[in-house]
Amino acid sequence: MIKISSWNVNGIRAAAGKGFFDWVSDDSADMICIQETKADPSQLSKEFFELTDQKGHSYFNYWASAKRKGYSGVALYTKIKPDNINTIGISEFDDEGRYLEADFGSFAVISAYFPNSQEAGARLDYKLSFCDAVLERCNALTMSGKHIILSGDYNIAHTAIDLKHPKANEGNPGYLPEERAWMTSFLANSYTDCFRLLHPEEPGHYSWWSYRMNAREKDIGWRIDYNCIDSKLVSSIKNSYIQKTVMGSDHCPVSLELKL
């Protein structure tokens, strides 16, 4: 079995002071996809490169950072050394550190931080271009015979049950019709939202809460963090769950267990 956990930490240095290292040890995932690191490896202390799980197993670590300091960035920790590490290979996205892909031969694990479309859709075109590039890359991988696990902060609440107040948020970034339509088309391309597959009609499952208005305490949230796989892997799903009680960010980790 392989366990993949994904977490938008909203600044890995800040998260380190809020229990991040303890969570890594306790969670003991085989692969950990991190988003919004807000750091270049040169800015980090050695503790970030020497992580171990509760049994003392160490992690290889890989980073894709934004050119702009303190912004965006993704990372990937893995107990299994990958054959190759790739970015998406498109400068406008790599310059913001939005995609990191680990190739393990028969499958690839991707840590992705999808852009926020921002108020009035100010970055909607950029976001949709990134979405399309990710879909194209995933299709290329699956066409080559690989399975894919696309983990990360998609910044999209797909359907009405994926956020507390859907009506009130129509027209807001993350719930725009164009974003939701892309998610529908992505899944229609033979990909599966693992959590929703196991919990098809259940509302009230969220992975992000605004820092405003005590949203987390009131559980007024959005499910915008996903572990998606190519649909040929569906029979391998053992579990998919949201670690709602884990603090340290405005997001919480989401995890997937596969029988590979």
C-alpha cells in the first residue's frame, strides 16, 4: 500500500512553527505533496531536508519555487526515490513554482498548486491556461502507459456540496462557472476525484476555511484540495480522507491510500 498526503501549508516556514514536523512524523505518508511553500530551499534550515517518519524512515525532497520571493511554490517529500523529477516545462507556470512531478516508473505523483482566479476573475485566463496545461500533461503521461496521482490545491470547489454556502459564492473565485466546468471536463477525461468517489452525496467535507469570521470554528469551508487519479487506478483505492483536525494552515491535509 502507498499513502499520499497533500497539504497547502500557506508558508512552510510558518507551518514549521505550528506542528508541521510533528505532523510529517505522525502521518508517516509514503509521499507528501506540499503547496504554497512560499520559500526557496536556500531560505530553509536543515530540518526541512532531514524529515523522518515515526519509524525513522527518511524522505527524499524536491522543490519547485517561484521566482518571486515568499510566493507560491510546491514541494514533494517521498520515501521512494523517483526515477525522474519534472516541472511542467512552461515558463509562465514554472516561474511561479506551480507543478512538480515525480516519476516512479509505472506511475507519477504530482504536487500542483493551481492559481487563484482572484476577484472579478482577474487571473482567470492564467488559471484556465494552467488547468489546460495540467490536463494535457496528465493525458500525455497516461497515454505513455503511466498511472497518475494529481494531488494539490486546485482552488476549485467543483459542485454545490463542496462548499458551505454555494449560492452566496456564485461569482466568487474558486466557484466560477468556468473553473467548475474545467473540473467537470478534467474528470470526464477518465480521471477520478477519489474522495468524492467514496463520499458521493455527502456535504460538509471541507479542506479550506477563511481566516475571517471564525470560519473554521463554524466549519464554513470549501473543499478545494484533491487527490485525483486516472480512472484505471480506481480499483486500487483503499481510502481517501480529509484530516480536518490538523491545524497549522488555513487548509488541512488530504490523504489517499492506494494498493499499488
